[in-house]
Amino acid sequence: MKVLIIKNTESEGPGTIEDHLRSAGIPWHVTDFNRGEQAPEIDGFSHLVVMGGPMAVYEMNIHPFLRREAALIERAVKSGKHVLGVCLGSQMIAHVLGAKVYPGVQKEIGWYEVAITGDGMKDPLIAGLALDGKKSALVFQWHGDTFDLPRGTVRLASSDLYPNQAFRFSDRVYALQFHIEVTPAILGEWFKDSPDAKRIAAETEHVFSAYHERAKNFYRKFFPTTGG
């Protein structure tokens, strides 16, 4: 197993994804497209992870590296790689699978609960994110865009504002609109100039330990060190 991680901006990830890979002894390589770095050939990797970013899928004329990113995701999906998209990464997967990506009705920024669908509760990766005794997950959100559910995919999580919070394509491709990977340090950087910084820090301190454990449930299934 070897993991290729694509970053779209310096401040977004890999966070706890990288922490898990390090602790599990799984090799990984990080490429930052926004800095002009070129990704190695996907054939040398079993997994592709695409992180978030402030740009939009429909801004490829402004951020042309997103076209290379879309081509990389398409090659990974068609060649049967395991693919995970987070926030912008999820929107890029939706785009590659033929769905429309567009601005939502309002931004979601902060800690929110999302409902896990019946299919999501049957999915061992998504079910591992569920709060104890509930069919919902507490997640960190920072997004204003959304997407239609691509044909042939399974909706795994939803919210009132954004019905497509997570989906799966085949048994290897996962798209998460929310940020599974955040750490207190990452959120501190994101909110350093925000009047909400103290509130977010306090909320994060309260929930992060349990959130990290649920994220690790997902990582252990997505990056299995035995079988899979």
C-alpha cells in the first residue's frame, strides 16, 4: 500500500490522515498542486486522497491545475484505486463522475451534525463516524459549494441545507463534504483572524478527542494494513 495525497492549498490537510499513515507505517507522498508541483504517476499508488481548498470546481479557468487534478482522479477511479475526497476533493470527485457542482444557499462553517443515511449506517467506514447511539455524525464544515449526487453513487450522509454530505462510488471511492482530517492546530490557523476564533477553539477542545477516534475508525477501514 502507498498513498498519494493531493493538496490544493498549504493550510488544508493532510492533518490526522497523515498522522494515521505515520502511526500505521503506511508510506505516503504529498503533492501540492497549488504550488505547481507535479504528481507522480498514479500507477505507483494504491490510494489517492484529495484535500480541500478555497477554490471552486467551476473556477478551472482561474485555477487550471484543477483540470490536472480532475484527470488524475479520473485515472485513479478507472484503474480501481481507492479514492477519498475531502470538501473540494469531494466536489472534484462529483465533477469527475458527471455531476454538477455549484454554490449552495449559504456557507456551513463550524461543528455540525449530519444525518447518516440507512445506506451510510450499513457502510462500515461511515458507520464508524456515528455518535454513540445515534444515526448522525458530528463533523467540521467549511464550505459554500455543493453538488448533485452523481449517477451510480450511494448517498451516505446528509443535512437540511446540503443533502449530499457524503457518497460512495463502487466500494472504493468515498467523497466527504466535511473535514474529517482537522486538528486543533489546523483550525487555529484557519480562524486566527476571525472573531469566532475563541468560540471555535473552545468547541474544538470539547469534541476533538472523540472526533479523532471516530476519524481513526474511518481511516483503519479505508487504509487497511491487513487484507483489503
